[in-house]
Amino acid sequence: MVDVQHWLSALPPGVVYLIVAGVIGVESMGVPLPGEIVLVSSALLAATGVVEPEWVAAAAAFGAIVGDSVGYAVGRRGGRPLLARLGRRFPKHLGPAQLARAEQSFARHGVWAVFFGRFVALLRILAGPLAGALHVPYRRFLVANAAGGLVWAFGTTYLLYSVGRAAEHWLKDISWAGLVLAVLAGLGSTWWLRRRAHRAESSASESNDVGPAVEAAAAAPAVGSVRAGGEH
């Protein structure tokens, strides 16, 4: 992401806005591209004053809404065979397992999967084509698509813009000792969380190992009874 931000910083602002809209738009059509990385990098770039946050957000929302609509039209025309072809072309992103999870989300949440899918990497790519293939009414799709695109684009941009501005101001005033303490605190919390996760995983593994042993012990008396019955 740092490389993307550095690359974008060398471009004119207008080109940055076009790249944000283009990458997010193509991603929303069903092609796996790093749309969120481009948006995050551009929002952090806005915090340094290179680009304007409102134009970054507007470009991202435009790309998301238009891209999803094009993906919907393509999915409605191509149907499931199109999704199958995309899965063969991008098996790591759009394989059968990913498609099945996306369909479960649509079955469970309906058109709201389009809105919330904008915040999930998998559904952000598949929402448009899958909604079209499943013949979701376009008006309902468009409302959820537009709402999700606007909330995602403007919310992400201004959240990261605000965080970036605050971090820049904070780092200007902080001493090196405070910076070292902050880094150490971050490393310590990361180590603690990993240790807790490792313990939870170990406990789960022990539970899985104990389960078959308990079942075998429970089954042993039954086997003995059968043998005893055979002797009589």
C-alpha cells in the first residue's frame, strides 16, 4: 500500500481521481483489482494535501455505483455460466467456494447483501454480477448499490483523512521517547493477542482430541456387553 501511495503522489490530482474511479469501477464489475487499497492510499494522500478528500470520495462513489451497475447488466445477460467462467479465470478470488458464500449472503440478506457487500472484499467484487445473475429487481439493486457506494466511499475517505491529519499533527509534537513507547506498546499488545489466539487454538485442538477418546470409552462397555451376551 505504501508503494501505491508513493506512486499516486507523483501523479496530477486529476489523474489520481480517474484512477480511483477506474480501478474501483472495474473491480465492481467482477474483476479482482485492489480497489480498496487505491481508495485507502488516496485518502491518506489527501491527508497530506496532495489531493482533495471530497474529490477522492466522489470518484470512488462514482466508480462503485457505475461499476456495480455494469456488473449487474453483464451478470443478468451472462447468468451463471459467466460466473463459472470468472471462477475458472480467477480461482483464488471467485472460485466455487467464494461464489457459494456470496450466494448464501444473498439468500440470507437479500438486497441488503448489495449494501453491506460494499464493505466486504468478496461481495464488493461479486455483488453486481451475482445480483444480475439472480435477477434481483434493478430498482431495488440500484438503491442498495448507490447507498452502499456512497457510505463506503465517503465514510472510508473521511475516516482515513481525519486519522491521517490527526496522526500527522501528533507526530509533529511528540518526542522520540514517546514514539518508542508507542511502538513498544503496539508490539506488546500484538504479542499478547497472538498468545491468546494460540492458547484458544490449543484448547480447541485438545477438545477435538478428547472428543473421540470419550466416544471410544463410552462405546467400550457396549462392546463388552455384546461379548458377554455371546458367551451365554
